[in-house]
Amino acid sequence: MAAWTLSSSTPTSTSFSISAPLYWFEIGDKRYHGIRRNGSRLFHNGGGRLKKGWRISQQISKEAVEAECKTYSKLLQRQLCISTSTKSLTQGKQLHAYIIKTVTEADCILQNNLVNMYAKNGNISDARNLFDKMSERTVVSWTGMIAGYVRHGYYEEAFDLFSQMLEAGSFPNEFTYNVVLRACANLTAPQKGQQVHTHILKRQFQLHAFVGGALVDMYSKCDLLNCACQVFEELPSRDVVCWTAMIAGYARNGYCEPALKQFCEMQRAGIKPTEFTFSSVLVTYATPADLQQGKQFHARMLKCGLHLDVFSGSALVDMYTKCGSLEDAHRAFDDMSDLNVVSWNTVIVGYVQHGHGEEALRTFRRMRRAGMEPSRYSFASILKAGAILGSQEQGMQIHSQIIKVGFQSDVFVGSALLDMYAKCGNMDNACHVFDEMPERNVVSWNAMIAGYSQHGYGSKALQMFEEMQQAGIHPNHITFVGILSACSHVGLVDEGQHYFNSMIEDHSIIPRMEHYACMIDLFGRAGCLDQAENVIKGMPFEPGVLEWVTLLGACRVRQNIEIGKRAAEHLFKLAPQFDPTYVLLSNIYADAGMKDEVVRVRKMMKARGLKKKPGCSWIEVQNKMHVFFVNDRSHPQIKQVYEKLEELTLQIRKAGYVPNTNSALDDEQEQKEDHFSSHSEKLAIAFGLITISPGIPIRIMKNLRVCTDCHSTTKFISLIVAREIIVRDANRFHHFKNGICSCGDFW
């Protein structure tokens, strides 16, 4: 392109009205008007920013356009490229309007730039409209439109356009094949991918590494790893993209050893790994047993001089999180030089997955202070932290932030929001969120069904399931866990059997361990322990800890010693360090008055170095969590708490309360009546009564199952103080009101 030169004179302009000083520029022997601001040119031969190029486009005279249309077309092409790179669609549309007014016949290159601008900026409909009106289309035209579809997730449309391209007799190039293979990979459509591969072979198209890597990636994402390996082996040359695609394919399909072997072969071949390569390998370390190997690989990354960017740093944080080392995950996070929303989300999700709700909330607040705008995934993740803690106040604050940023209509965020309210004990708010959702998916319906189930509203859960099917939403295996749990919690044995059979026969869902555990619980709670044991015996796979401990828990409720002993023996073999086995068996013996057996079980626990998990309860007051342990003396207001508890005890005794101290290890290990009176949930309830205004429900969270005595105590307290008390224990919610519990004393 001809050099741009400035003239010393500034004659009067005949172009559009402007207020800035003008200068002259020359293209060859032609002279045109330009604009000067702050003593510098706003356009030069290197292109320049969008603002510079746009202003010069406005100042070009109509006479110049007519005299030098071809050169002007090149100038506009440059401006469209700048507009595309900056994603400034507003000015891009202004440029497009100016082209319509001044250029009588736009050439194919200019039209391609227009299509590309709209497609890259997400305006797919306008891009396709322009594409369809093109009188001439080159391979660049077709590829640009297909790439636009793929970039914004319109994979079916991308493949359909590729088919039209072939029908039109246009020959794809390596870029076309690459983007359409990406569409097939994202669709998980191996048949479509194989059609593209066949077309490549029929044309005898040289298999570039660029296309080969896309083929490997497509086949691995479509679970055709053998085909991916075959393509990889047949490639005449392999670049780092091909190697990375093959490594990621192995890792994605669970073949960790081959992935690591492939990585070593890559290094022996002299190919330098990228951050994407390292990240693909890090996926293979995903359990606590992999931690040391993961650390060794981290050291190898550092030896290679890899700088922890957003991509590799986030993968490293994710690896340490999955391996259970939150300290190393946090250290890796702090070592990252550049953070984006994905990096923050990764560390927040790590804390949530390990049950560290408070750390997750602190990290989220730190993220906001750093000026990072949360994504919908950020909000969905932090809402889970609120659900873990049972912190409705924190959840409501996050809810207000969601409304401010406009994510309240997002189905992903909405589902997490209603789940949070349900797990914080507020089904009314959960229902309100559900009713206000403009779109609901299977996750939304599952969250409502599970919420009703956990709160003991079995009939509402079943009604929700029927409405879900009427809405055209197909249930999945998680749906039936909620339905079967709902039947179990309210003793609907016949209905539970019906839904279990319907899951298999009507919905073609193969039962998993959790479904069988629900059926064992269903029969066990109803007192049908022989049927519950027969479910275990009839399972198509070996029963695990979940099934046997469910049966043992049912034996404790129904005081069946013989079946309880058999279940415990299986658990001793499967998981000798699993302390709930000893606690439940000891309580079965204690309820039966078999003191010698209680002592024997406790000696077994001591010999194996086991200690029962201490019970604790917590309550949120004025946006602060207050935690209580059994016989707690550490709280600043503990004196007032015990005074209130003593007052309540006298009142409920007069109302007919009789302490139940039968269970020697009943969830908090105390055997004496005075110890039972200081169980953690009783302390939390007393604290709630002296700090929360009358009329407001008291919400308590507990890490273990509510014991029999505390359950009876809470019923009496709800009666004498005329207050609703909601307790979330390890299994379900209990709504105590007017001396009655929503569980019907069946938990």
C-alpha cells in the first residue's frame, strides 16, 4: 500500500463538517483530507487504533472515494479488521452503513471482512444474512461463516453449512476442516466426524498437523480413542498441538498411564510442551493417592521454565484440590501472576468440594475486592458454600448481588439458588425462586424434589415429579434418588416400589448403589428388615459400605439385634476403620440393655484407635455463625445460654418431658442425664431463643443425626415457647411446631 505523507499546507476541506484541524495525505499522486488532533496524525501506514482509522474514514471526501474506489476499499478492509479485533460492533455497523452509501460494488474480500466482523462479534444472524446475499463466495467466505457458528456454539448449523459448501462445489481447506471437526467434537457426533474424515481421504488431502490434531481431538471426545490413536500414528508430522490432543484424549477417557507415557515420548521427540500440554497431564492426578506424583509433575513444570499463566495455574490449583491438598492449591493460586474469573472459580470450587464453606465465602469476597466480576459459575459455586453452612443470610446477600448483575433469569444460577434456600431450611423462598424461573431444566426440578424430600414433604415431592414429566422434562438417575428418598422419609413403601420399577421399565435407567440404598432404607424404616436384607442379597453387584450401613441404621431404629449384627460384620470386613459401624452397633446393644456388649464394642473402637466424631451445632445470628459443642463452655454468652436451658428444662418437665438416656453412644457419647441436657443442639436452641426476635423461626444445623432425647426435647420446647424450630441434621430436616415434628418421629 502506498505510503502516507503529510503536506505543509491546509487548504479548505470539501468533505464532511468537522471541528478539528485538517491535513492533507497522499496516495500515489492523489491528495485527500485527514484530521489532526493534539499535534499528531490519526492515521499512519501501520494501521493504528480503531479511533484513528475511523476518524480518517469519516473525513475522506466523496470525490476521493469516486476517484480511488479500489484504494478506499482496501482502507475500509483495514478498518473492519481493526473493528473486529476490538469487538466494537457499534462503529463496525457505522462503517458498514458508510460502505453501502459510498461503494457501489463491494468486492468479495470486503464482503468477507463484513461477515467476519459480525460473526466474531456474536451477531450471527446479520453475518448469515450478508453471507446469503454474496454473489460470489470463496473458501474464505464459507470458512469464516462456519467458524462464526462454531465460535458461538452453533455446532449443528456449522455442520449443515459445511454440507452446503460441498454441495456448492467449493473445496474446503485445512482451516475449514479444522473448524468443522471442532463442531463435530462439541456435538459428540462421531458419525459426522467420520464423514468429514472420509471427505479428507477421498480428496487425498495432505493431512496437515493442523487438521490431524483436530481429528485426534474429535475422535477422543467422541469416545473413539482407537481411531484417535490410529490417526495420530499415521500423521507424517506432529506438532505440539497433535501431541497435546493425544495426551488430553487419553486423560479425558481415564487412561492416565498412557497419557503420561505419551507425554514422555513427546519430550523424547524434542517437542517442547506448552501450558495446554501440562494442563492436559495434570488432569490425570485426581485422587489423594496421586498427590506425590502430582507434586513431582509440578516440579517438572518449573524445571521446564513454565510460567504459571491463567490456564496452567488454574489446572494446577484444580489438581491439588482433587488430591485433597488445599494448602498446596492455595499456594499455587497465590503464585499465579495473572488471575481471571476461572482462576478464582477453581479455588472457590475446591473449598466447596471439601466442605470449607467459610473459606469459599472469604475467597469470593476477596475476588470482589480485587475488582473481578463473578460469572454465573462463580455465583452457582458460592451458593453451594452457603448451602453447606446453612447460612441463609449469606445466601440472601449473594442473591441480591445476582439480581444486580442480571443473572436471576439464568437457569444454572437459579437452580443453585433454590437449592441453597432448600438446604438452609426455607422451602418457601425455594418455591418462590422456582416459580419465578423463566426456564427450568432437569437440575431445577431435581433440586425442588430433593428439597421437599429432605424436609419430609413426600407428597409434594411426588406431585413435583408428576408436574416435571407433564412439562416434558425427562427424569434422570438423580431425580429418582430424590423420589425414593421422599417415599422412604414418609413410609410410602408401595409407592417407592412402584417408582423403582418405573425407573427401570419406563425410563430405562439402570439402578445405581444409591437407588438400592434408598430401597433398603425404605423397607428398613417401615420395619421390613428381611426385605431390606433381601434387596442387598439381590443386587447385581457387590454391596458396599453405603448399603450395609443403611441396613444397620434401620436395625438401630427397629432394634433388630440379629440382622444388625450381620450387617456390622460385613462392615467390619469392608471398612474396619469406619467409626459409625461401632457407634450404631453399640447403640443397638444399649437400647436392648446389653451392657457387656456395649463395653466390648467400645473396647474394639479403642483398640483400633477410633474416636467418635464429636457432635456440633451452629446457628446464624446477625450474619455471624455461632458454633456449639457438647457441654460447651467457650461461647461468650454461655452463662446466659445455660440459664435459659435450665429454665426451659424445668418448663418442659412440667409439660410431661421425660429424659431418654438409653443410648450410651447416642451421637454425642454422654451417658448421664446432665450430659444429655447439654447436647450441642440444645445449647444452640437456647442461644437462639435469647438472641432472635420472637416470631422468627430458629434454624439450627447439626453435623450428626439428632438423638432421640434431643428430638423429644425440641418438640416440647416448640410447644411451650410457641416457636417454630427447624433443625437440619446429617440426614434430613426436622420442622418442630406446636410440639409436633414434620418427620412424624420417623427418622
